[in-house]
Amino acid sequence: MAIGERIRFIRNLRGMTLKMLGKSVGFEDNTADVRMAQYEKGTRTPKADLTAKIAETLEVAPEALAVPNIENYVGVMHTLFALEDLYGFRIDKLDGEVCIRLDRENGTEYLTMLEMFNDWQSNAEKYRSDEITKEEYDNWRYNYPRDTINKKKSRLRKKRTE
């Protein structure tokens, strides 16, 4: 999914019009919707500073907008291959089912990814068990890691004051 498609997806999720988003990031009233439509259609690509403004307006992390090419199965496979190379993801079988796992031999990379996966699994489980809503789960995902880091800092401050 390209950046424009992510912008459109999250804009719609937030219930915003093209014009509302365009004006919020600083475009003039008479061109705001046209400019945003260009980004969403992929005829223009926003620079980093504009991407940051769009993300802030949509209340997501900028990284939530910059997703690798997952528009087709081959793109997904190459994304997974890159994750294998960069972060030690491994394809395996567990109880007869294909799964993706982390390679323990990857040291620091393994520990970092394990912590992130544990955060993801914990929030996904909260959603599946109705402890949090789909909207809360999506907000956690689209703002990752900001919300996770803030919660950890809050827990550390609380422990220090106890």
C-alpha cells in the first residue's frame, strides 16, 4: 500500500474530508482538496516535513504512513525477505502450521523485536478479549511506538515514586 493509499485510509478512518486535511496541514482553502487528492492518488509524493504534518493531523506516527509495497503477494513476500535479512525473521513450522518466528541467535535484534512483538501480542489479545475496542487497538497500532514508550515512561515514574 503506497503512502497516498495509507493517507486516504486513515483520513477516512478519522472521518475527515480532503479539504479538512489539506487545510489542517496548511494548504489554502481553494486548493486544499486538490492538493491532498494529488498525494492520495500518487501523482505527487509528500516530502518528509509534509508527511509529518499529515501524520500529526491524522494523529498517527509518520511511520504509519510509510508502508512498504504490500499491494500484491509478491510485494508481501519481498517485504518478508527483507525482514529476514534485516531483523532475523525466520519461516518455520509450529504444530504443523507455517509461522514466522524470531531467531534467538540474533542477540540484540532478537531482544528488541521480542519486546515489540510482545507489545503487539498483548494489545491484540486485549482486542480479541474485548478489553479494548477496535478503535483503541487501531490507535495503538497507528501510533506505535509513541504510545508504548509513553506508557513505559509512566510506569517507570510511578515505580520511582512508590
